[in-house]
Amino acid sequence: MTKIATWNINSLRLRVSHLANIDADVICLQEMKCQNHELPVNELKKLGFEYQYARGEKAYNGVGIFSKVPLNDIETLDFGGNSQSRHISAKLPNGTRLHNFYVPAGGDEPDVNINLSYAHKLKFVEDMNAYFTSPKDKNHIILGDFNIAPFEHDVWSSRQLANVISHTPPERERMLSLYKTLGWVDVSRQFVPQTEKCYSWWSYRNKDWKKSNRGRRLDHIWVTPNLQSQLKSHHIMQPARDWEKPSDHVPIVAEILL
DNA sequence: ATGGTGGAAGGTCCA
């Protein structure tokens, strides 16, 4: 049984101690916001994450896979085509390739003609689509901060967010197109019915995130169909949003028989 | 309609 976690930590150096609260064998982080030589290597080792595969970047972005067991065949790819640190993958001991993604947020204005960030986000997902249309490996887990809430009950109000980046039709269409490439299984929706609200992110800009509960499901774990029957449990760590100096995202942990 | 908060950097950008 392997427990795999994903979390947009929004600064690894600031929140590394919170990782002690996550019960996982492999933790995939996004928005580490540090360079590789600035990683808190020893703190991570003390938590049991002896094997550290990071693709850092100064101040922004940054993805890493931190594991209690050795992984191999590390690969970093340039989805979106601007060399930001938004993807890293590794092979798990059974040969499944684990991809950690940090999809661009895309800015505020949902118009590709005036907002280059939004255009970049759409291209990023199109590149993911192309990659998984003819992947070189067979079995995959993809996870991370996809910055898209694809379904109606992945946001607090689908109608009010219809023109808000993270839930616009062009993003949702591209994500569903990606979803069809390999017949992906959306792990969270295996455990939480599609008719129920389900969130992994609450804005810092809400006075009381729990009371207003205007969340979005931006973080995802998808597996290829061969792993569907191997899924054992799934946990969105909502209490993490109340940790001291919280990230605006909470960790998601999936337990999979690999 | 607006601004609300947070992290890192560093005289702002991105989320």
C-alpha cells in the first residue's frame, strides 16, 4: 500500500514543518518558491523523506517529489513552453510514472488577446493533452495543482464563476479533453459523488474561509484505468486550511495498492 | 464595482 500526497505548499521553507502532519510515503509539492540549493534538505530527511527530487526556481513556481522510498527515471518537461518549473515526474518502484504538475493560474482577465497568462495556461493544458495522447509509458498517476475546477460542484457557484479563471469554458473543455486521453480516473470523485460540493482551495481573501466556504477544487489526483481497482482510500485534509500560517490549498492523500 | 490577503523579493510580481 502506498500513500501519495499532493499539496500546493506556497513556500516550502516557510511550511516545511507542516509536512509532519501528512501521513504519506510520497509527497508531491507545488509552489515551493525556492531554488534547489535552498531546499530544507535536512528537515525533509528528518521527516523520513530521504529521497528528494526537486525542480526549484527563484521566488516562483517550483515542484518537487519527496519520497521515503527511492524513485527512478526522473524527468522534467517544459509544458507551456516557457521553461518555468511546473512539471517533474518519476517512476515508482512498480513502474508507474508519477507526474507532479503545477498548471499556471492564468491571471484575472479571461481573454487570450489581452491576458498572456491565460493564453499560456490554455497552451499548457493543450501540451498536457498532446503528451498523454501518445505517452511513452503505459501506467501513470498525474496529480498536482491543476488550477482548474472542471465540474459544477467543484466550485461554490458554477454560475457566478462561469467567467472566472479556473472555471471558464475553455479551461474546462481542455481539461475534459485531457481527461479522455487515457481514460483517466479522477480519484477524488471516486470517493466524493459528483453531486456533492468538493473543494481543495479557499482564497486568502475571505475573512472567514470556513463560514463563507467559497472554495474550489483546484488540486487533483488522476490515475490510469489499470489502477482504479487498486484505490483504497482518499483524504482531502480540510483542517490544514486552519494550520498556523496556512497555505490556501490543502493536501490530498490517496492510498493505492501498487 | 471594488478590494480583499499572502509569499518572496527588494524599490513589485504573482497568486
